[in-house]
Amino acid sequence: MLASIDTEAPATIPLPGPDMSGDDLFRMGLLYSTGQGGAPLDYVSAHMLFNLAAMRGSTEAKVYRKELSAEMDPLDVAEAQRQAREWLAQG
């Protein structure tokens, strides 16, 4: 008998909180950059999260942000940066 595997993704993933560490923000960025863990594939959100993670000391996030930037349209990079600034202003 085959085991049943639940492939249902959660309806939503949590928004980044103001107290999240750089590592937590980096992991969340990975979800958006790959479309896994219930997150949609969204490079703008991934870049924003990698940017925030880098600001909180994640060296890995700096590498991923740079690689992702090379694949993105400059307008999308600018939008990700705007969203990161907005998130910082709210927190």
C-alpha cells in the first residue's frame, strides 16, 4: 500500500516580522525565489527579503540577492528596493 503524501501548500505564508533575524528573512527569500513552501514564485519579494536579510547580517543573502538581480529586469529590482524601504519604514 502506498503512503499518502499531503501535497497541499498552506494558503498563505506569514509576512516578515520586524523581529525576524537575517537568517529567517533569508530562508523566507528562498521560498519566494523557488516558489516552494506555499510561497508563490516571486522574484521581487525574494529580492526584497534577501535585501532585508543582508541588512541584518546574512552573508548568504548578499550572494543570492546579487545573483537574482542579474536575472531580473531593472524596474523589478527598483520595485523590490522600494518595498524593502517601505517595510523598514513600517517596522
